[in-house]
Amino acid sequence: MKHTKIVRITDVEKDKALLEEAGRIIRDGGLVVFPTETVYGIGANGLDADACRSIYTAKGRPSDNPLILTVPDKEAVKEVAACITPTAQKLLDAFWPGPLTIIFPRQKKVPNAATGGLDTVALRCPDHAVCRAFLRCAGVPVAGPSANLSGRPSPTTAAEVAHDMEGRVDMIIDGGPCEIGVESTIVECNADDMVTILRPGGVTTAMLERVVGHVQVDTSLVTGQGVPKAPGMKYRHYAPSASMTTVIGSVSAVTAKLSQLYEQYRREGLSVGFLVSAEVASHFPQENMYVWGHHDDKEGLANQLYTGLLFFDDHRVDHILAEGTDSEGLGMAIMNRMKKASGGDIVIL
Ligand code: AMP
Ligand code: MG
């Protein structure tokens, strides 16, 4: 077990010495958990194969699931990408820093241990002052997948990180709760410069289309068939311990369906939890309930989704009855995660 130093950093000037210490840990091959605007990341030197491998060990992550390298600015892309197409440049200019990960052909110095053996590398520059100051101190691209044990929901607070990672990493930088709450959108620009979404996230299809025209979505995400282009998308991520049913529709339709399911589970003698909006919540017993926002506020729902799923690890129930949202805008990212969390058990009304 490692000794994990937990530090709270809000002011990058005042806490410069701690950020420099974090940067040294990275250069020395250690692991530092850092905040971003999406979820917390577990960082290692992305150019050091052994350091990258230690991320897989700490997370219990399958080794064919490549890592995203985080960089402090657009300039750093040139150091690891073999080329930047005009469309990729447009995306960089429009969305960085921000929740958009772009796949580039890799330079040879990026180790197989970071890319899962692929000849491409995923890059992102988070829109988070503490994170970018940390990355500058590290002075190398930092491989940074979400800081959860593999298969668990991604952490959006330092307390959730500590639950999974204390004793497994050298340092946790607590930068407060994450603003967005779901992971970055991952896109690939292919040879004819068509942009394809491999994982929906904080940057929506409409936002991308405003910058690059038409955008495709990896067909396996739409149909559930075939092999996803982002290897990580095939795993059952984001799962709470209990089984879960997600119901989508108007407040009244969702309330009626959840009432029916609730009675059914109770008759079977099972304990039930609710992950629902404030509008639906008032109709059900308040115990074992996580109110994750308002029916029509997708930003709020995205922000609370993982904390809501983790709530049911502390408040053990046999089954979670959850309210989903439509797949417009940020709803595509939310529902992608909820589909996995509920093992595909989705009811659309
Ligand atoms: P996480 O860092 O936990 O958010 O997961 C990273 C995601 O990025 C996984 O779904 C990976 O499969 C995906 N990814 C990383 N590198 C690549 C790449 N070169 N090509 C396609 N997907 C990638
Ligand atoms: Mg993850």
C-alpha cells in the first residue's frame, strides 16, 4: 500500500509548492489524482511505459483500454501527435481548453502502454485552472483516465476519489467538486476529415456541428451492435452495485411507471432505491432516494449522475428505479452512461 498525501488546492499561486511537488511525483514515475471540469483523473507520466502500466494496476483496468493524455495547452499537441489535420485544428481552436478529447495519429515516443497498442493517441486539455497548473508543473503529457476502480462510476468529488484510490496513489489533489460531472466527448477525424463521436460527453453533437458541419456517431453507440471504436466503450462501466431500471418520459408517465414497478418489487420482497428528479420524487418514500436535479435541467442531472449512482453503494438496496432523460444535447452523454449503469434495462414511455 502507498502512503497517499491528500492536498486541497484552490489557489494555484498560493499553492505553487504543492503543485510542483505533484509535478515531481509524475516525473519520478508516481501517480497523482487531479481535478478536471469533467471528472477526477488518475495521472502518470504519459511518455513512461512503466508509469502508464501502474495506472492499469491501480484501477484494475483491462490493458487493451487506452489512456487519454492530458496536456496544458494546444501547443503540447505537436509534441505527441504525428500530424494535425485542418479539421482537428478547428476543433482545438473552438473547444480547448474544454471537455473534448481528440484522437490523433501518435508519435513513436508515445508508448504502447498508453495507447493500448493503437497507433493513435487521445489528447485533451481540461478547462480547469488547478489541473492546467499541475500539468505545466509536470512538464510531460499526463495519462489521466478517470480516478475510479475499473467498472465503478467515475468520481466527481475528492471524497469519492479517496474511497477508491487512497493507498493506491501517491497524491490526491482536491480541487473541489467537478463542474460537468460526465466524461469528455471523444472524437476521431478520419482521413477525409469526417468527425465521428466515439463517446458522447460534455461537448454535444450540435456544438460540434456548429464548428465542423456534419458529425457522425460511432454506429456501435447507436445500435449497440459491433465493436466500439473507443475500446473502453465495450466495458460495463459506470455500474452501481445494485441492478437498475431506467425509465424515460414525462413527469406523469415516469411517476406512473415507477409506481407500478415499485409495487412489483415490493411484492417480491426486494428493497428499492430511487434516483429521480425533484418533480417525480414527491410521489415516493423519501428513504433510499437520491434527487439528482430537475426534470428539464440536463446540466444539473449530468453533474449529479455519478454521485447519485455512488449513493446506492452506501445505501444498499436490491434494485434502483431511475428516471432518465431524452437523448438530445447533453442527454446523449447522460443516457449513454445510464444505459450501461442499468445493463440496458431502459423503458421509454
Ligand atoms: P477514461 O479515461 O476512463 O475516460 O477512458 C478513456 C476512453 O478513451 C476509453 O473509452 C478509451 O477506449 C478511449 N480512448 C483512449 N485512447 C483512444 C484511442 N487512441 N482511440 C480510441 N479511443 C481511445
Ligand atoms: Mg473511466
